[in-house]
Amino acid sequence: MSESDKLAARKERAKIPIMVRKMLAGPPKENMIGPAEGESAPEYFFFYDALMDPSTLARVIQRPGQPNIRRARVQGWTCKLWNGYPALIEGNIPNPNIVYGVAYEVQTERERDLLVQFETEAYKLQPAGIWFEDDNTLTIGWMFLCNREEEGLQDVCAS
């Protein structure tokens, strides 16, 4: 980032009231409980497509053996088809859909990168509340949301 870009960013931040900036920054790091310095927190990805198959997932993330997946669901999204592939879009808020699939805990940054590469620019990463079917617990993770115009999608995907 150039010096002029840094200066412009500082000026833009200065427009935000100090209390709002502090709130957005969150608590001081010394008060946070989480992974140690240099470690990353567990990151779950929700899949509702071909990556639900453990052997396909293992091939994509280049992992020997079967990855450990858990049955899961997300709520508030609508499943459609794009060129024959499942595609999630924002759901109808008064009547949010539940979409069932699986969740996988990404083990490395490389696995995460391989998943993003596999899904291509047709999908974008979206934070999501993931409910595990085995114990009905909720975690915040990621899913791939369709990055296409809704007009090109078909209403034939069952959720």
C-alpha cells in the first residue's frame, strides 16, 4: 500500500467516531481466549454440493484418507441450481429455508485455499451459522454463496 493510500485510509477512519472504532476493534487481545500466537482457530466449512462426498472432498483438499465430516445445516438460505450445480443464495427472511449438508473443519491454510480454488469465482465465501446435527450445537463458519445473478438460477434444488 502506498503512502498516499495509507494517508487516505487514515483520513477515512478518522471520520468514524472513536467509540465506534473501539467497538469494532473488539476487546484487547490480552483479554481474549483463543488460539496461541501463530495458531489459527478451528474453521468449519459447510458444504451442500459435491464436497459432501468425503472422497471428493479428500481429493480437492489433497488429503490422504477420508476427512472427518459432520452432518450439518444452515438456515436462511435458498438452494437453487446454476448450470446443474447447487447454489445457495440469500433466502426469504419471512420464510427462511433450512439447507442440509455437511461441515468439515479445515486443517490448514492450504486446505482453505484449495477449497476456494475449487469453487472458483462462481462462488464467494460467506460467514454462516452452522448447526451440527449430531449434538445440535451452533458454530460460526463459512459456506460458498453463489456469486451469479439470480435470474440465471433454476428453482429446482430441494433443501
